[in-house]
Amino acid sequence: MYSAFGKPQGTVARVHIGQVIISIHTKLQNKEHVTEAQLRAKFMFPGHQEIHISKNWGFTKFNADEYENMAAEKRLIPDGCGVKYIPSCGLLDKRLSLMRALALSPPYSCPPINPTFLSKKKIITLLSQISKRLMEEGG
């Protein structure tokens, strides 16, 4: 801004109090390098800047401990860069279809990079293959 009041001169960004300005996702082994980079970068912005280290696993809403437990129990389906949670309550038809699709998917330790890993179309084809197998075994 040219002075304390008036219109901004040049390119500016409207930033609210508490708004996230910089967000970096990285592996745990690069934590020291990222915190050092953010410490140096925060001096380029006016005001008070904080560094917050998330406890979530990647882009999911689950903590790292919860994620590992749920992945071991096969309660998560990879979905792009995130995961889908299979609840233990709700409609039985939806839950069974998700669990069947999960049984056919390969084991994993973290969400896959390929965003089309288990799309709706792929789940439908997997479910149709399961129903064909069940019909062949039953008939």
C-alpha cells in the first residue's frame, strides 16, 4: 500500500487473520529441512507467522496412529491422494459392496499416487466380476 490508507499500489493479496499462507506436505525424514525453509520464508511476510506440524497422515483426516490401525483392519479404501473410510454402522448393502471391493484391491501401506486407482467405474466392474463368480459357483 502506498500509505496507511487508500487503494493498494501493485499486486497484493487479501489475507485474513489465521489464514494459512504457506502449506508444505513432505515425508517425515525431510521435516528438519522443511521447518528450516519455512523459518526463512516467514520473514518475507509481514506480521506474526507460525509453523504448525500436522499429526494427520498425508491428505487424510486421520492421525498417523489411527491410519495405521484402520489400514491393518482393512477399514480404508485408497481413493486418489486420500482414502475412503468404511464405517462399522450404516446401510449394510453399501458397506458390503465396499468391503468386497477392498478384498479385491492389492495391499498397500499408504495412499497410491494414481488418482484413478478405485474410481466408481472400477468399483462397479469389480462388483460385477464378484457377482459373476458368485453366480458361477452357485449355479
